[in-house]
Amino acid sequence: MSILLLNTEVEYADFAEHQQIDYMHTIGPRLTYKAGKLSLNAATYFQTGKKLDKNVSALYVGGGLNFK
């Protein structure tokens, strides 16, 4: 199992030379399992924060199955 904790900073300036910094945060686990010829993985990530004066709210859920 691994856990992702990512903080992203976006810096920009508008036409009036007003500087602004927005922050986004991504967090989530990734699980892996292997037994013989079977391997499984699953991940879920949630993102929140603000970018260009808009709220960010996103969810990713994914997984995989491999049989060799």
C-alpha cells in the first residue's frame, strides 16, 4: 500500500499585476496484491482546492487485474 499526499501551488498575475497563489491538494491510497499468477491493484484519489478563482473538487477511482 502506498499513499499519495500532494500539494500543488499555482501562481499567476492578472492584467492589473495583482499576484495570486492558489493551492490544490491531492490525497489517496494505492493498493496492490499479488498471489501466484494473479495481481490486483486499486487506487482512489481525491483532489480539492482552488484554481483561477474556481473551486476544484475531483475524484478518481481505478483498478486493474492481471493474470499471467
